[in-house]
Amino acid sequence: MESEQERPDEQPAEPTMAPEDDPSVPADSDRVDAATTAQDDATAILAEAQAETLAGALLWRIGRAFEDGPVTVRVGLASSAPLFADLPRLRAATDQEVEAAIHDGDVQVEWVGPRLGGRA
């Protein structure tokens, strides 16, 4: 009978690791991070697609309501075009004026028309 000692032609069994100790097995936190990243990427793609779709339906005007006032950006849906005509006219602002206003935080954004999402 053979003894339970190792046979010379057999390799000793390698010790096994618990999955949480095995560096080749992603940890749960890595799985969660990967899932969160994938979800964030999907959300960003959807938001970009929605923004592109919405951008085609928007009107905007950029300028100054008065000489020393902030650069004003008026934005609204195309269906609100008649409301733009009811507002005081904006004086055109040059690219340099817009850049300076952004740098100085001297920009005012106005939504023209009913609020999206039914909010008042």
C-alpha cells in the first residue's frame, strides 16, 4: 500500500487564497467603482444627447442691456420667440467683452418664457 506521503511525480498543491485576498479578483469596492463610473458615463452620454436635442429648439441673445451693465445671456425655447421681442433690446457685446465678463463674473443669464418642468 502506498503511504499518504507525496509521490515524487506529483507536484504539491498550491495553497488557495480566499477571493478577498486574491489580487486577481476585483474587490467589491472596485466593482462598485466600475459600476458607478459606467453609470456616470451613461448619464453623461444621455445628458449630452438631450442637450444636443434641446439646443436645436433654443433661441439665445447675448449682449448688454445698458452700457456699463453685465453681459446678459437670454435663453428660451423657440416657441418663446415673441417674448424676446417684448424685452429691452441688448447692445451687441464683442468677444473680448464677453470673455472679460466671464473672467470677472459679470454675466447675467435670463430664461425667457415658461419654466421647464412646469415650475413657476
